Amino acid sequence: MSAHAEPPEWLLNSGVLVVDDNAVYGHLMRLRLQAVGCACHRSGTPEEPLELLGIHPNIKAVIVDYHVGSVDVDSLVLDIKRSWPDVVIVGNSNMAHAPEFEELGVPLFLRKPWTNDDLFGVLGQVVSE
């Protein structure tokens, strides 16, 4: 029997921004993160991610779905990297989009559908300094 991934300690004092227009995935992720004491913000529109990052300086990671309405994922990732270089970006979609995130310089990837172990495993790779 394998050990379950534990929520990383940095989550307790930090925030995560979830950019996903799928209400079910966004809601589930928010519930799971809040259950371990993480401040979780959700964005499902093209305008919100950058606004939320500007308002909530405790956000340490952004989980970005490849398909978010009319959001240009390439531009969003580049804007986040340029304006918030210390924020870690995690790609989120089916495996077919992992290479696109890799090309954008986003090596961390959470494949849908994910489990708690998947979620906390990938967030455990985020190093808080």
C-alpha cells in the first residue's frame, strides 16, 4: 500500500490561485485546499487572474487549466512570469497539453482527472523560500 501525499507545509501560510472555468474542478480544488488551511482563490474569467494576483500577495502558486474560456494561456503565463516571477505556475489539463506547458517554461503539471495525492504531490514540488 502506497503512502498518501501530505499537503506541503507552505500551503498553511500561503495562497493558491486556481484558473479554471470548469466549476466542478475549480470548486473541488478550492475545497481540498481550504480543508488543509490554504487560502484558495478561483478565477474562471480572462480578466481575473492578474487582478487577483495583484490583490492577494500571499499567492505562491497558480494552477492554470489549458482551456479557460477565452483566456490566452500563453499570454497569461508570460504575464504572470514577468510581473510575479516568484509565483510558481502549475499546468492543469489532460496529458495532451503537458508539452505546451513545458514549452512555456512550466514544468509542473497536474493531469485531469486528479486525486488528492496528485494535487498535493505536485504542490509538494513547489519550494517556498
